[in-house]
Amino acid sequence: MFSRIFPLLVTGALVTGCATDPGPKPDDQLAATEAALLSATNAGGEDTEPSMIIGAREKLNTAENLIADERYEEARRLLEQAEVDARLAEARADTQKVREELGDVRTSIDSLRRNLENQN
């Protein structure tokens, strides 16, 4: 009887041990997410995509709480999502700036054309 129960106990202990291993602490991902949020903020992401920045910060805060609870895998997933959100907000802010600059260039071109036409 013991020979049948022992393998089950060993298997159960292994499964339990693997299930409770929190994995590595996501320090690198935390730093990358914080850097992405800072970069997005500096690029004007709070003005062009405020809800995206707020969402990324909320995910970062939740992930920090998960890290404190040693729920590293869940924290890593949230941090990855927050980093992507921040990078998207930064890209959209950069795109908005380029569109504005393009509008300024077009206005200058139109003005130059009018001046040339008036001279002829």
C-alpha cells in the first residue's frame, strides 16, 4: 500500500512546490516600464493620450503591489502591458508633433507660393 501512496505524495509535493515558486523578481521589467513612462511623459503623452498614460500608471502600481506579494509572473505581465501602453502613447505624441510640424511646413510653402505668384 505504501508503495502506491508514496509516488502520489512525491508527485503532489513536486506539483505544489512548482506551483508556489514565484519565479524571478521582475526588476528589469519594472525599470523598463518606469523608463517608458518617463519617456512618454517627456514626449507629451499626458497631453495626447492621457487615458493611456493613466492606465499604464495604474498597471504599474498594481504590478508593484503584486511584486510585494511575490506574485512575480502576474506582475511581469502587467508591467509588459504598461510598457507597451507607455510606448504607444509616446509614439502617438511624437506623431502628433510631426503632424503639427508638417502643417507648419505646408503653411510656409503656401505662403512662399503666393509670394512668388504675386511677384510674377
